[in-house]
Amino acid sequence: MAIGALVGKIFGSEKAIGAAVEGISNSLDALVYTDEERANDAAAERQKARAMVIDWMQATSGQALARRLIACSITFIWLLQYVFGWAMVTGAVFSDAEIAARMQEASEITRAHADSMTGAVMLILSFYFAAPHLDKVVGPAMERFANRGEKKS
């Protein structure tokens, strides 16, 4: 029987041709990476990333109080700088010209410092309120933090 199969393969029996066609078809299918396969792979990667963040948060839950204290401190300082800048500009409207100019200058300096912290605050807030979507926030936040709020002309 083995000799018959060998002869069939050599001379191209239907079974051998069918196996060859099946092999070629499977090879071509493996070469093509469809949009559906790409989307499924991307969804699986996002799911793994979310699971990793959740696992990390559970593993470091003992540090949660320290993380919250640091996050609240940084966010409070950032918010305080914006409120102070706003108050100084608003107060300048009701002050003498010389004092108003100083108040506006103080407001600009304070807002510049607040802008330099914006990247860090974006990371902190996204960590606490949008952890599953952190991958979309980290790049822009780090770029903004690296530029330290400097606006390009």
C-alpha cells in the first residue's frame, strides 16, 4: 500500500493533488494578515495591557495611600497655581496701573509654572480616572512634560 501511495504522489493522483492544493492554500492564507486578524490582535493586546495595569494596582495596593497623597498634593499645587493666576489677573482690573502690571506679571509667571506641571498632572489624573486608556495619554503627557509647557511659535 505504501508503494501505491508513493506511485500516486509521483504521478499526481487526486489525493496527492488535493493535499498539494490544501498545503498551498494554507500557506497563502498564513501570508495574508487581514484587517480582522489585525483588529483581533490589537484587542487582545489592549486586554493584556489593561489586565497588567489592574494586576499592578492590586500588587501595589499597600502603597495606595502614598500614591493618593502624592497625587492629591501635586494636583492641588497645580490647581492652586491656576487659581492664583486667575485671581491676580482679575484683581489687576481693580488696581492701579503699576500694581496691575505687577499682578499680571505674577500671574504669567505662576501660569507658566502651572503649565510646566500639566504633563505630570495629566498622567496622575489619567492613572486614577482612565487607567484602561493610559496608553493613549502617556505619549502626549510625556511630550508635554518634556517640553515643560513651552509653547512653540
